Amino acid sequence: MSDHDPTLEADVFARDCSSRSTLQTVTGRWGTLVLIALRESNYRFSALRRRVDGVSERMLSQTLQNLERDGMIVRTVLEAIPPKVEYDLTPLGRQVADQLQGLIDLLQGHMPTVRDAQAEYDGRRGTSA
């Protein structure tokens, strides 16, 4: 909640609940993809950007900052010349990524059904994607 009282229960349906912004970060396109990529392995920034095809440098940086702030990832500066930064999941981040992976597996396994539904919907509306 906005007044940070630890005795208050989180309620994502409440307008001022702080869990909403975390949910948005985690389930947004880039947040989900970053968490799933880091579930595979830890990454340096440039390798993570290559793995998450299509994300801009700015959006990846912002997403990583938000995930770090929410305790989902840890940023480690490696001693090297030049210094290198590596990102990895925290225990909470791993739990969240595991749940997201289940959702991704479910969706990918049902894409023929999704495509059929989209075609039927578009046919009724006279549109196509």
C-alpha cells in the first residue's frame, strides 16, 4: 500500500496498492522476457539485449532498473577492465520467472487454438491482424 504499513495486506485490485506497479513491471512485455532469459542464465547487458530481440537499450535499462528495485534481479559489477556488469535472478525473481514460464508454456502449447480464435474473431469483424 502507499503508506508502507507492513501490516496491510496487498490487494492488486486496490487503486493505491504498490503491488500494481510490480505486477506491471513483471508482466509487461520486456519484464517477462528479461525474467525468462535470466531464468536460462545470468547475462551481461549486451548479451541480454541480443537475447531479448527487439528491446531498445533504453527500455532494457529501464526494465532492469525496475526489476532490480522490486527485488527480482541482482546487478553485479565484475572486476575487469573495463568493468562488466552481470544480471541474475534473486530467489524471488526465480520463483516469479518459474511461474511466468508455466504461463508461456501454456500459451505456446495452445497457439493453434489462439490463432483459430483470432481468425474467427477477425472474420466476424471483417478485419485481420
